[in-house]
Amino acid sequence: MRLESNREKESSGTSTDALDASEAPSQAVQLKEKAGGMGYADGVALLTPSPAPVQMDAISNVDTAKATFGMPTWDSKAADDDSKGAWVDAAPARDSDAGKHADKKGNRADNRQVRGVAANAGDVHAALEAGSLSEADVQGLDVRHAQQINPLGDAPVNILKNTYGQSWNRAKHATVGKGAGAEMVMTKLWEFRQWHHDKILRETQAELAPGELSKWAAAGSTTLTSDIDVNLKGSNTEKAVKVFNRRFKEDKWAYEAGVVYDVNVYALDFLHGKTFAGVERDGQRVAAKEGDRAGEEAGGVSLSSPDAAAADAMHQEVWTLVKMRLYMTPTEWDEYKGGVDASGSEGAKWAEVESRYANYRDTLRAEITSVSKDTLAAADEADKTGISVLNRVAHQKAEDNAGVVDKETQSEDNLIAASNRVYERKLKEMKKTRTHVKADIDEYNELIEQGKRKSNPFSPLAEEEARMLHQEINENLEILRDLISECAFYSNEAYLTDGAVNHAVVGLQEGIKIHQTKAESLHAVNENVADCLKEMARHGENVGEAGYKAGKYMWRLADAARNMGMSGGAIDTYYETGFELANTIKGGGTSPQGNTGPRGAYDLIHTHMGISPNDPAGVASLKGMTRSVGIQASVWYKTNVGSEHQHDLGSTVTKDKH
Amino acid sequence: MESDGLMPADKNAWLELLKTDSDGFFAAAKQVHFRETLDLTGLDFSGLDLSGAPRRRRWDLSGSNLTGCRVNVSHLVTCRLQDTILDGIEGDDDLDDLHQIAALWSGQEGWSAWRSENEPSVLIGANLSGIDLRGFDLTNVSLSRSLLEGADFRGATLVGMGLTMTSLGGARFDGCSLTRVDLTSATLVQTNFEGAALSLCRMDKAEMSGANAQAATFDGCVAKALTGTGINLSRSSHVKTVMTSAVLPESRWDGAKLESVFLEQSDLSGASFVGADVAGADFRGAQGLNLEGAHHAESAKV
């Protein structure tokens, strides 16, 4: 955090009132600490050595920010030391110099959620802040009242609990697009979430042993409707997930964090310390996998064990297909299978996918309803996707509970809570397996080193043990990677496979130019087809909304298809459209027709893909086209890659348009 | 185990070595083959330091007294602990796994009582060979990589259980319902599944030589690369069972009902299908296939 006077900034050090630059840091720190213990007005007075106003810069610590700013707001890029985002003063006008804050690279910009709002007791609306207003009342609210909600105070908790029944979904639907006052309330709730989930994470960290939860990275945009996915780092993130979920409920919330404010936490999956650095394979950079060991620096299941490597690739592919099945109806699934496997020669693969899907569905149904298998005999309904079937089970349980008033939120919580409990349980197994594999690898590496020594080399027993360990590590890594995918399936909204995660995060988000095997690219295609279907179904009211939400997945699926060597036709169309949706329209840009947001998304989809009208029928066409692209990609893969070339590397993953 | 002069001759000598030269004890213990189990049953180790126990070396400590011992928990978990006294032990990790093992050995009532107050943890590599688990509720219990040879699971509730890479040779599952049980890479030699109902179980790479699965039902189970000589699957019933690339020489399927079974690329040398209904079976690429005496052989994919 830095402190500097406006005058110093404005007059480039010519002011005699400004703090001497050489003294500024130590003085500033001392003054800040003193000011932190005062009220806002006194603090400002202390920090103002001249009549010129002092700009409080970015503060990441919530308590300090609360004591410092009359009306704090979140700046998503402002840096306090190395933080990405910090609390700043909402009072300065939009884009005024005082409203701009330096990011980690020192670039100054105004990225505040709220601008030009100072604390004003006269505009405070007591009923609003107590959560006594109804959703309709809030929709008619004068924005100046909403502006007075301090996101670091108690009001957001009251509003979220009382007005919106602890449901982020309810809050979103009742505020976004429902008037300036309502949207400002949602902005304040969004800001509340920003610090509150971080507080729970810090409590989680404090409860665990040092190093078990070392840090976390939260991904989520600044739009009011975005979720937050928190990727935990440390030596026992598997335990941290459970502790976070428990501590959140202990913070006096009735539902899971995913329901209350759309925050989900994830244990370490396929992205670990060495993934981003990568390793070289065939002269190309590939993302490093878990399990690097002597002779296998790239980690993962050894390609020198062809059967294990093939089994590993098959496990990964099966999970991508299970995910697809979840977002298809039985009829759509049958059509998909028929499209990919016209000759019916892959019955075993489909049977395996359906077995795992049924396993997942029944595990969740049992967790939701706490009933025996016999009660779970109901078959999937022909017109419902897998996820709809599960939602129905969750809803039925809420309906059966006469004491529940808000059936929708209770239903949502039934499903998320069940997923979380199974996820936590599976994570325990993942942690134990991980620890076991790591111990095996340490022992194996030690034996290999021992074998290299001239004095006291391998004993016959040690040599036999090393050979056995090598085989066992491969087998255990295959099981571990399968387990990671299964765990991811029970968590909410995460990629399931190594290929899809590395493609999206390492390649497209971080812009690291990696190469992936063709099998991994197929897995990324499949997963993104499933994600397209999920988002299109969720936002099925019109093509614009569906495309706006699914655009990034359209881009990713087409990009992955190109990486494995496929091009032309629908893949090019999906790439062009998806790229523009994900990078232009989602970035606030306009369509060629000059429209932004969902309307701009519709323009692009209509122009490039010929889809209309902008209604549910259009969305059905878009979903049908997406399933068709998925079929084409799998058929292309079978014809042009197959098991013989599945481990060959494809072209460079790049976020640049190509 | 051979005694080569460095190795203690018997279990009492092992105990004496530990008391007089603990470094020598652990060095000698490391030299025991990792596939053998060192017999340390019925000994009094109370107050001794066992924390230097080498990894991957299994000990049978049944009936021994470990009161007040210092232990390496991850190692002790892999030891056989039937009737072992574990009072006041000090570990380098929490003792939850050991409490769970003690509860499993304590019988059905003890297990139920323990389970009503505890959430089962995941046990890896526990030695529970010969354990009587009849009537236990083992829902969502994971015992992967454990030794459960000769264990008796009859009447137990087996839902969502993890038995990956577990040794279950000679274990009894006859008449059991196994739902969503993971038996990937499990050793099921001579295991008894007669009349059992297996639903959505995973059995990839399991080894089932000599197993008895007569009249068992397999529904939605996946058992790719299953191996084993002489498995008896007579009168078994199969729905959407995946057994591709299985190696099942001399297996018996007499009178079985194979309604959508995938046995592609499998080795079925010497297998018998007399009286079996194979209308829904896919045998493409199978070796040694002989469908003599089978019903609806013309409908099978070969």
C-alpha cells in the first residue's frame, strides 16, 4: 500500500507541502497505522499535513480499509503491495485522478465498482440495511440509498439473509436489469462477497497446520452475475475444502457457499507447482504432470508402459463423455452415440460411460435423499438431461419438507450440499492416494540413486523393489488421475481432465505456448462441448444470452479441435464465432452491427452461423449444432488419429487468433 | 524367511534385538522381503520405540502389547492388529486410522457403535486378513491396497466401498449385494461371489483365478482386462457388463445369461458356454472361443 498526497501527484514534487519523497515510506506507514485506529474524519485529518486533500491509496486489509474509508469500494486491479485488487475510496469522481489506482505494474486506472459516492448519513436507508425490504421494494429503490450500503459493514449480510433468503440466484435475478437502485444493491453484495469468502479462507488457513493451505487463487470476473472459483494451493487442500465448507456454515449461513454467494473451492487437481513451468517433450513444451520421478521428468503415466498409458487416456476420455451425458437427454445421447459410432463397434466404451454416469447419478441421489438403492430405481426420463434428473430429485426432497418455505433455494442447496459431501469424501481418498504415490516416488528415487553409487550399490532385494515400485507407481498414477477426474466431477463446475484444464488455463488463460497430445485435445473438445450444452441450457431463453455465456467454450472446443489437426467447416465457424464472443463481446466490445452484450452475441451467431430467431427455438438449433460439432470432432479423431497416434503432439496452444 | 546369521531366528529374538539394538532391529527388518509378513505376534513391546519401522514392510502384531509405544502411524496401519493393545501409543500423525482398524476388529456391535460417532477415514494398506465383517455397514468405507484375504463379508452392506488394489483372495461375498464397489486391480483369487448381485462395480484389471461367481448377477459392471484361470460363472447373469481384453482361460459360463456383455479381444481359451444364452454377447476378436452348446450363438457378435 502506498500513501501519497494529491498535490504531490499533481505537481510532480514541486509542492513544499508534500512529504519528502525520501521520507515518505516510513512516515506514511506510521501515519497509516495511527490513522487506522481512528474514525475516518480524524484519520484523514491526521494524514493531511496541508490543506490539500490526501488520497488514501489501495488497502487490501479489510479492517484497515473499514477504518480508513468512509465509503470503501473494490478496485479489481489496484495493488496493495502484491495484491491483485484492493479496497479504495468510492468518493472520487469516475476517472478522476484521485479515483485511479496503480496496479501491480504501476499502471494507473479507475477500476472501482462504485464511483463518486461519499458516505452520507442522510441517505442511509435503515429498512434496506436491516434487510426489511422486499425484492420488489428494492427494485423501486432510489440508487442513492443503495449507494450508502457499506460493503464492509453488516448491511450486506442482513440484505442477503433477509431480503434474498441467502440465495445468490434470487439476488441476481431480482436485481440485475431491475433498476439502478437494485443493481447498486447487487454491487454491494458482490463487494461483500469479495472480502467475506476471503475471510473464511483465512480462518480455514488458520485452522490447518502450516503449509496445508498456503495460498489460493480466485477466478471470477467483475460482472455482477459471475461466480468465484477458488483454487486452493498447499500440502492438504483436500482437507481445506472440507474445513472451508464447514466454517462457512458455522458463520451462521443456512446453505452452502455455492448457494449463498456462488463461491466454490477446489482442491489441487491437475494444476500443480510444476505444471506451468512445463517440461520438454520431442523438442516441444508440454505441461508437466503430477508424479515426476527419475527417468520420467514429465510426470504422469509413463508412455513407455503402453498399456497403462492407453488405459489412462481412455479413463480421461470416458470422463469427458460422462460429462457430455450429464448435459444430454437420453434421446440426444443415443443420437450422439449413433453419430460417433454408426457401425456400433464401440458398445463397450458407451457401456462404460453409462456405468460411470449411473454411478455418479445414483451416488448423488443417495446422498440427497439418504435412501437405499431400491428407492433409486426410477429410470432417467427421456426428455430430461442428467442434470435435470438430479435437480428434480433435489426439488422433490425440498417439496417433501413441509417446513421449507423457499423450495427453490432449498432444492439448489440439496444438490450442492450433496455434491460437496461426496466431493469431500472422495478428496480424502485422493489425498491418501497422493501421499502414497509420493512416498513411493521418494523411495523409488532413493533406490535409483543408490543404484548409481559405486560403493554400496543395489542389493538384489533393492533392485527387485525398484522394479516393483516403478510398475506400482505407474498403476497408482493411473488410479490417482482417474480419481482426480472423478473428484472434479463431484465439485461444481470444474474441468474434469488434464487435457481440458491445461488447454483452458495454461494455454488460453495464461497464454503459455504449450503442446498437447491429440488425445488431450480431444478431451478438451468433448468437455467444452458439454460446457456449451450446459450454458446454453441454463440460458436458454434466447440465443444472445446462450451465446454470451457459452462463447468461451465454443472458442475453446474449436481451438482444441484445431490443435489436434482438424480444420474447415463447422470448426472454423465455431472458432471465429467463439473467439469473437469470448474476446470481443465478453470484453465489452460490439458486434459489427454495433450491439454489445447478449444482443451483440446474437448478432455474431446469426451472422456467422445463420441461427435465428433469438428465442428458445434458436437456442435448440445452437445446441443441436454444438452436438453435431462434437460428433464431427470425435469421428475425425477416430479416422485421423486413433489409438496409434493418440500420444502424438498437436500444434501449439495459443490464445492468439489463428 | 531365511536366517543368514544377521537375521533373528524367531520372534522372541526380534524382540530382544529391538530392546538391545534398535538400529540393528530396523536394519534387519528392512532386509525382510517386502512380500513377506514378519511374525511378531503375541509379544510385549510396551514402552518401546517402533517409530523407525521401515516403509513397505508388513508385520503381524496380532495379540501383541504396544502400550505406550512410539510408532510410525503410516507403518502401523499396514500391520495386522487383531487384538493388539494400543493403549497410550504416541504417533507421528493422528491416530484416527488406528482407531478405525481397532473398531473393525472389534466385531459388528463395536463397529456400529464406533461408526455412529465417527466418519470412517480412508485406510490404505491395512492388514485385515481373515477379518469377520459379517453384517457390517461398510457404506462408503475405503480399504484400498489392503489385505483382506479370507475376510467374510456376508450380510454386510457394501455400497460405495473402495477396494482398489485390495487383496481379497478367498474372501466371501456369497449372497452379498455389492453396489458401486470399486474393485479395480483387486486380487480376487478363489473369492466366493456365488449368488452375489454386483451393480455398477468397477473391476478393471482384477485377478479372479479360481473365483466362484456361480449364479451371480453383474449389472452395469466394468471389468476391462480382467484376468484369471478357471473362473466359474455358471448360471451368472449379465447386463451391460464390460469385460473387454479379459484373459479368462478355462472359465465356465454354463447356463449363464449374457445380455449385452462385451468380451471383445478376450482370451477365452478352453471356456465353456454350454446352455448359456449368448444372444447379447460381443465376442469380436476373442481368442479360443468355443460356443458349442450355447443358445442363440448365431446372434452373438463374433
